[in-house]
Amino acid sequence: MNATTAPDTVFEAHRPRLFALAYRMLGTRSEAEDLVQDAWLRWHQTDRDAIRDAEAWLVTAATRLGIDRLRAARHERLAYPGPWLPEPLSVDDAPGPEHRTDLFQQVSLAFLAVLERLGPEERAAFLLKEAFDYDYDQIAALLDRSEANCRQMVHRARERLLAGRPRFAVEPERHRELLERFMHAARQGDRRAIVGLLDADARLVADGGGKARAVIRPLLGADRIARLYWAVARRNGYSDWRMGTINGEAAVLGYTNGVLTSATVAVSDGERIVELFTLRNPDKLGIAQ
């Protein structure tokens, strides 16, 4: 390993972790890739002889870049047509039994959507603690905050993310079964069955990006959501919906003439669906084309 190749070798060893952090921070593949590239540029422009811990330096750089981008993105998303949802890394309409969720490449789309409720630094602190198992002293040094302040941020983030959501983890098989039953009921426009599968205070969020038909604000309540799917079934007739996965989690995938036009994931308590997140923006579904 010579002097000219060593910096790239070191950086490439940490690239998967940097991309995983960037994607969780920003929620889109392209922005995460841009952030990692910016971190690479900073790595090459710094005095590496003065760096004791390459991983700590790179994660710090990526986190601070992510916070800056999130602050800018919040202003951009105010002008976004309707709700904004994250962009999936992977869509699979036929996951085999060997399918596994990779910690560094896959993350629940529903989880990413909920992270949008957090402020930039709060999101960074929460991810570093919960997703990457950093200690509070490490997070404090990285964010240039006190340990007490970082503990408070992570605690507030947990409370905000758990508010109104199921308290206990649901077995993936049970969750998938519930979503599949919802798919069949929605395909038929069966309002009674849909209401029976939804929590009374269920919430639907759809992202059309101004490029596809979608509700422009969150839809609240089982009855209202059921009426929407009833109307869609009456208007469109039989829909080509299939069970698949998005970022490794169960999803309902909708196709028109063989082209993916919608993707829905859910949050459930094992008995009822609490939240539905539907992507219809074709720019965010291009990964499957």
C-alpha cells in the first residue's frame, strides 16, 4: 500500500457505514451518495497525519454534512407538493427465502418516514445512539454538545417517535399477513373489511410529488381511508397489486402495464394497521424500473 493509494483504501473501508448513516439522515439514495462524495473530498483535503481515528473523523464529517443538508432540505420540502416520503433503496416483488435485511444497506421506509418528525441534530443523535450504538461521550464530541444535552435529545427523540405507535415489536410474518389481507380488501374496495383491518385512528400518508395522483395531506381515520380505497377500486377496477418488499420490509406493490406505480408499507400492532405510507412519485420508484 503506497502513499497515494492508502487514503482511498482507508476511506473505502468505511464507505458502507458512511452511506448507511447518510441514507438514514437524508432518506434518499442520491443525496446520501452526494454526501459520501463530499466526505471523500474533505478526507482528501485534510491533513491525515493529524488524524488519530479515521472512522471517528469520517463519521463526524458525514454527520455534520448531513445536519447541514437536512436544514436546507426542510426549506425545500416546504415547497414540495403534498407530503414528502423517503426514497427506497430496493424494491423486490419476489423476495426468496434467502432474503435478508442488511444492517448497513436496508432500513424500514416507515422508520425513515417517522424520522422526519425530528430536527436535524436530534435525528443525528438518535441515529448515532440507536442505529450505530455510539456512546453518549462519542456523540457529544461529534456534535460539539454536552453529554447531558445529547442524552436529552435522544430521550426526546424516542418519545416523539413512539408517540401514538405500537409499544411492542410485531413478528414480520404476522405483519406481512395483516398487510396482505389489507391488499386483498383494498383491491376489492371492501370498505367493511378495510375498516376492520385498520386502527380507528389510522393515518395514511401518500407522496405523489405533484407527478402522480395522491392525497395532498395525511388522511386520518379508518372510515376515511376505507372510503378512499373503495373509490379507487370503483374507478380503476381490478388493480395489479402484489406483495413484495421495500428495503427488506413487507410492502404492497402496484403495477400499471408492468410498470411499478405505487408502493405501500405499513406500521401495525399485529392486530390492526396504525399507519400507511404510500409512494406514488415515479422519481422515487425508479429503483425498480
